Amino acid sequence: MTTETHGGHGMSLTMKIMIAMGVGIVVGVIFNAINSAFINTHIVAGLFAMIGKMFVNALKMLVVPLVFFSLLGGVTGIGDVRVLGRVGTKSFFLYLATTALAITIAILLASVIGPGKGFDMQGIDTSGVTGREAPTVWDVFANIVPTNPIAAFANGEMLQVIFYTVVLGIAVLMLGAKSEAFIAGCEYMNELMMKIVAIVMHFAPYGVFCLIAKTFAEQGIGLFVPVMAYVITLVAALFIHLFLTLPTMLKVLAGLNPITFMRKMRPAQIFAFSTASSNATIPVTYRSVTERVGVNKSIASFCIPFGATINMDGTAIMQGVATVFLANVYAIDLGLGGYITVIGMAVLASIGTAGVPGVGLVMLTMVLGQVGLPIEGIAIILGVDRLMDMIRTAVNITGDAVVTSIVAKTEGKIDLTVFEDPDAGVVDDEEVEMPHGQAV
């Protein structure tokens, strides 16, 4: 099941989610304007927060087992360790390239627009913002190997989970015929996880409505006014990367139609926007890429979770724009060397940071610390970060899907008939059924 349906079978799930998102924005803005203590306490911070958190938790609940079983299936499906190494190398360097390109675009655009010049710091509370020390490149790569695989699974350390699963998959291949029953069991578990995804997705419109309504009820529109130049620059940079850079890469490196691709990735983008979490969106991204775009599961099961962990194009763009913005606010000239440092740090930080809401601010403290900008400056953009996080997460997962499609095309692992078929992978929203045909 994807999040769209055939025409004539009622409203698609994607349309329901988009309506829920629109209604959520309206309700949130109205509640923010009313500013009732009862509504804020019991509806926004109570009911909306509860349902929204339950929905995101349900998506996150699926991530580790889905990645484990689908990745095992992918490794055993590829069947050749050399091919696996080639796929891994391609995806790794493509992900790093897109991240570096994204932050370069952000810095260049921000340098031209110049957000933050003449900014009035009066009334900005910069207390309580703490920084995090940047890891060395050696620490980043050393920490990929888990000391305790069970702990890595329990804590959702995705790079460690991926590393352990790939090693396990290689060992399974080396055992040959003895592994047939184990592989069949993993394939069954993967199908089982997909069925659970279908169940969770059935309740998506309600979760999305509550998440969006809560965000706008708490944030409102007024927070944008003091930092409007920052917001405009950031959104412009995100849209340039989303609608120009990534589609160009897809066309040039894979020869695929970007418009068709974007249309098919819309459900995953909506989910990424509503959850602000690349990891929570993995199940939806995976299904969109395999069932709608036509990427072979052996490639998608490796590249999608890998990308959700190390590929943060949208987050890198935020860091580039925020760094220029804060440098202008504090009238500090970073120079060419400083901006090159920002690019390098953003790429490095993206490798070892989880794809969860708010992680961009954690990464930003590392970047600012390296170029000597005050960490407290983050307080200026803190208010609007949640809404910006939603947009950049949609950019993040689109980058994951683009790289996955490019790798699949170069490996001859994409079904072009599926890609070109507008109805491919589209099934009825009423797929979730109980035994004896009783719908959920």
C-alpha cells in the first residue's frame, strides 16, 4: 500500500493528509490568535500533543525492525559482496556530494541576500542555549562499529544498526544453502512490517492534523516577523535545491523525468513535512521509492535508511543560511576560510547525527563553535526552527530518494515501466482489513 488510491475509489489517503494539513494550519492559527488558557492547556498541549506524539512514535516504532529486515533482504538479494560494496560506495559519495552542494548553494544565496544585517538584538533571550563539541572525523567513523548491537537497536543508532546488519547479511551469504530458511524468515518479517506500516498509515490524517495544528497554535505567525529575512533566504535556498538541484542531478545522472519523480514522491514529502523526522519517514520513503518509482528492493533497502542517517541536505542548507545570518547579526566577517570550514563541518556532522526533529540545531552548535560565532545566537532563530525543520526534512528525504534512484539506474535495478506508469503501486486506501473482510 502506498498513500494514494485509484481514481473512483473515494478520496485518496494523500488527499486526506493534505486536507488534514491545511485544516491543521487554519485551526492552529485560530487557536494561537484566541490564546485561551483552556485551549492551550487541554487541547493543544493535551489532546493534539498526545495524538501527534502517538502517531510519530508509531512511525518510529517501525524504523529499526523495518531497516533490519529490509536491509538483510537487500544484502542477500544483491547476492554479491562486490556489488554491495559498489552500491555502498556510490551512495556514500553521492550523499556527501549532495550535502556539500546544498550548503554551498545556501551560503552563496545568503551572502547575496545578506539576512541579519542591521538586526536588532533587543528583546532576544539568549540564555539557556548550550553548544555541543564537534566530533573528529576519526570519532565519526569509529563510532559506526557498535560495541553492543542490542544497545544500538534499542537506542536507534541507525549507522550502527546498518553496519551490523550489513555484516550479518554478508555472513548469511557466505553460509550459502544453509541460510535459505533464515532468508525466507526475514522476507516474511519484512512483509509483516509492511503490513504494520499499512495499519499505521491508515490513521495518518489524524496524526498529521494534530501535529500541524499544535505547531501553528504554539508558534503562530508573529514569530516570523523579526527573522523574516532569515526565513525567506532559508526557504528560497531549500526550494532551489528541491526543485532545481536535485531534479537536475536526477535527469543528468539517471535520465529520469524529474516531474514524474516528484509526483510519485509527494506522499513521502508530506509525511516528512508533518513529522519533521527523516527516520520516522523511512517506511513511507521506502514504499514510495520501490512501489511508485520502481527501484529494486535490494537497492532501496540499503540506500534509504543509509540516506536517512547520513544525508541531510535540508539541514545543511539551514546551517549555511543560519551561519551567514548570525555572522551578519554579530558583524563578524568569516571570510572564505570560515565558509569552507562551515561546509566541511556540516558534511561531517550530517554523517554522525540522527534524523530526528530538532537535530539541525544540535549540528548548528557544532558549526558555530568551529568558526567562532556565539552559540547564544541560536536563540534568535529558535522560535521558527520547528516550522523550518518541517520543510528541510522534506528536502532531506527527497535527496535520499534521488540518490537511491540514481544508484539503482546505474546498477540496472530500476523498473522503468513502473516509473513511467502513473498508477504503479497505487492501491485502495481500504487495504487495511481484519479477518473475514471486516475493515479496520
